[in-house]
Amino acid sequence: MCGMNILVINAGSSSLKYQLIEMNDNSVLAKGLCERIGVDGHVKHSGNGKTYDKLTPLNNHAEAVKAVVALLTDNEYGVIKDMNEIGAVGHRVVHGGEEFSESALITDEVIAAIEACVPLAPLHNPPNLVGIRACAEVMPGVPQVAVFDTSFHQTMPPKAYIYALPYEYYTENKIRRYGFHGTSHRFVAARAAEMLNKPIGELKIITCHLGNGSSLAAIDGGRSVDTTMGLTPLEGVPMGTRSGLIDPAIVEYLCSQRGMSVKEVTDVLNKKSGMLGVSGGASDFRDLFDQAEKGSERAKLAISIFGHSVRKSIGALAASMGGIDVLVFTAGVGENHVRMRAIILEGLEFLGIEVDAEKNQSCRGEGDLSAASARVKTLVVPTNEELVIAMDTKQLTVNN
């Protein structure tokens, strides 16, 4: 490995987020976002104590990667002398199917396996692959690692991941529960055990990754045994724009009653439902609470639906594990929204979950919200998916 700097890439269809992490102390040297790739191009970059924010022509992801490398090595905005100081690249890959139960050093075979998962994640895996190929083109010879959202959940037992459908749909079409946000769930569960100074192998933990996309996971002894998202990130609790769990017959009913195609219904379920659909315009919880304070009954309803669904999921996952020792909140809403946490936690005392209202109110960043009498610890742990990707990348590239 040529250095201890790892470039973490999260490529979307028209965007590319990145961080350069120094692995001796896990510090972020620089980070940024290339967006509107293939349209006109816009680059935001923070490094060397300065911020770069300019319209930059980006015809494709390879040009975006070149722009990133140029900024990282720039005299004014850069943090490294040349590209040789990038030891490896770690990529977030959304769907690894059943092929990957852990992160993988990228080879032609791994790329083929990621391509085979495209039907399972048509919106996510193609841009992930584009990011991988763009880095290979711009940084030939630099090792690359794929870190999968789904791999952490591959420890679930069949009773948790098999849907009650004709079994050949699983064997022939790979229809099953996969789960997502795996890097986040893994990171915050491990950090929770560290905070409590207890072996993770002895704990039953429920992690609540709550943001624009939300999922919960049951982690028993450090292993994911159940989660709320399914074949795709659409299942589970309602989210910013996604419906979450619904009666599947609604799809056919909407097609017949409103003359919609299956594709149109699927688009509505993914992009026009959830908090946005119920409130009539707000998918961000800050906006929802602002509208609720101004008297919007639909905003109030959306907030209560989300709280009810997350609370119900906590109860279900506790039942799935036969108990709970630790409840963890993370991601944008989980980490930062005091009132939403309070709404979710209301009525969970029967599980031993009791929170000190003042601790919840004053918590900024990492913290323990538990009341003195609580049998279950309730923690806030800021997630760091980029660091997980970097650590996995370091492990696989140093050892290979």
C-alpha cells in the first residue's frame, strides 16, 4: 500500500461524494461532492482549511474523479502532493445480494457479481459500478474495495429473510429480505458496546438509523438477526418520500382505480409517499415540525405515523431477539431531532426503556439518554459510514 490515505467514494447516478481519510488517526483530510454529472457539473470541496465551490463541466464520472484528484493535489485546496499518496479507494456499493457477506477487494469477478445484482438495485448498483470503473481509469493500479450496504445483514437466519412466497421465487429470482444501511448499523452497534464498556457478544442491541431513508436492525451478539428493510430499501418504516410497509394489494388496486401502471405506482411509493405524501409537501422533519407548529394537521399526522411505526418496529425487533439491552439512535433524525426521539420513546417503558428528558434535550452528538432507573440503555451514536468503508479498505489492501 502506497500510503495511509484512503479515498472513500459514494457514486450516485449524477453525483459523487468523497472523503480522503488519513488512517493513522482516522482524520478526514478533505471531503466534497461532485453533482450534476452529465448535465453541467458542480463541485464542492473542503480541504486545507479552504472551500472550493464552483460550476465545473463534468461530462461523466471519470471527469468527476479527475476533478477530485486535481483538487486533492491542488496547491491551494489540496492536502496531498500527488496521487501516489492515495493508497486505496473504498466504494460504497448498495447491493451485494447473497454473494457478499463481507467487503471485497475489487476484481473482474467482483465487478461481474455486482453487475449480477443490478436487477435487485437498478437505481443504485449501476452508478456504483460507474464510480468503480472511473477510479480504475483515472487511478490505474490503485487497489479498490467494495463495501456493501447489504453484507452485514447476511447473518440473518432464513426465518427472518425468507418471504412467504412460492419458494422458487427465492431460489430462482433471489427474492428475499436483504436489509440496508449495514455499514451504519455495524458501526453504531460496535461503538455502543464500547461506550458501555461491554463485549458486543453479550448484548442485544436495536439500532435505529433514522434519516430521509430509515431502517432498524436487531443485533444479537454483534450479528444482525433481523431488520426492517427488505428486498429493496422501500420496505419498513415510512421515510422522507418512501411509503415503507404497505399492503401489497394496494399496487393492483391503484392500477385499476386510478389507471396507473405498475411503474408509476412504484415511482409514487419511492418518491412521492412517506412524510412527503402524508403532509402534502414536506419530507424533511425540520419542515414537518415547523408546519405542525403552524397548525398543519397533516404534518402532525405524518409525525405521529413515523413515531408509531418506529416504536412498533422496536417492539417487534425486541421480540425477534427475545429481549433488548441497548437502543441506539443514529443518522440525521436519530442524532439531531430531540422531539422526534421523545415521540418514538413514548410508551416503551414496558420494555425497560426509560429516558431522562433533560438528557435527551441537551444531547448534542454522542450521548447516553437513559434514566437512572432504566433497565435498557438508550444511546445516541453519530454514524460514520465513510470510516467503516475506509477501515475495511485498509484491512483488505494492507493484508493483500
